[in-house]
Amino acid sequence: MIKIYRTDLSFILNEIANQLDLPESLHEEAVKRYRAVGKWLGEGDSPLAIHSPIIYPQGSFLLGTVTKRWGDDDEYDIDLVFEINLSKNSISQKRLKNLIGDRLKENETYRRMLDEEGRRCWTLVYANDAKFHLDILPAIPNMDFSAVMKSQEVQRSWANTSIAITDITRPNYDRIDPDWPRCNPKGYAAWFHSRMVTQYDALRKQMAEAMISEIQAVPEYQIKTPVQRSIQLIKRHRDIMFEKKD
């Protein structure tokens, strides 16, 4: 019987996790594509430009836990937030979502790529060789929810990034109403990274030394802490376990 020691198992799991990372070329391509979408939506002659829009990733792309696709039919799901500076007493969820959808449809390329309207997002499906799609979540700042978070002793810098989002299933979707769905992807990511900051900094320093470069020159997405690796392994386990289930 072969004994596998803890150090050996850690090495094996880490090597497996290394193979689960998003290919660097695809990561760069995804960033390039979503920045281009953000530029179309919020710059130049866009009617949304006056509202100080920003676009940023959320979910696994922001947390550093994107896992290489499983199977030929699988796609990378890049979750994005497109946030504009409006208040809940000036716009309805429906109006906000339509503003973003209408702007996407003004671009012939994006109009062809648009999938059916989702419950919360607009989805752009790229060509088969790209193997990814962008889910664009319309959002506005949500200061009311920030106040609740502050009362629960959440750090101010995390609370202030709370957003209100659209959801077509809400009964008040088509009218101005202060009751919006809400979430805080930036705040959650800040908390998530705060839980592993010591290991993160140590790994980034090691990579900088190996590359003989400044720490700032090491791309953040290339650093993977044990927490991030564990999540990637769990996600792959999920993929295998439920591969043949509906």
C-alpha cells in the first residue's frame, strides 16, 4: 500500500489546481472585450455617458476563482456590473435595464450577439471559438442598503459599494419604487481578499522575486492562494459529479 503524505497531497492538489486556471490569453481577451462593451455603453455619444457609468467584473472573475471549462460545450461565464450614477427615485428598474439594452442594440455587432433578455442581465454571446459570454448586470448605487450594512458594523469602504439591481420578476419592476433587489459584489470581494491577505502578499512577493521584477508588476489574477485553489477544486468536483445530471 502506497502512503501519501500531507506534503505530497498538497503538491498534487496544487498541481491539479494549476491546470484549472483560465488561460492567460483568454483572460486578456475577456478583459479586452468587456472594456470595449463598457466603452460603447458609457463613453462618446452614449446617452448614458452623463451618468458617470463604470463597468467592472463580479463573481469568480473578480474573486480569482474562475475554473477552466469542463467539456466541449461548456463556456466561461464572465459576470459584469454596469453601474450608472442615478437614484432609485428617478428611474424604474425596467427603464434602467432598457436604457442599457437599447444602447447595446444600437451597435450592430452587439445586437447580433445579444441573447434572450435574462431575468437580471443582458447577455452577449461571443463566437464559438471564444467559448465565453458576458452577463451585464444593470445597476445603480444603493445608499439605503449601505446604511443598513453600516449599522451592522461592516467596514464603511465595503458598505459604500452596495448596488441596486434589476429583476424583471419583481412586481414593482416597471415603476419608480425604493424597493430594489440589492447586492454588493465589490464589498464581498474586498472581504474575501481580506481573509487571505497575508498569504496573498507572500505569494506575490515570491512571484516577483522569481520574475526578478517589482511586486506591482505581478498581475493580481496570476496569484492563487490556498483559499482560491480550494474553491477551484471544489468547483471541478461539482462539474464531474453533476456532469450527466439535468
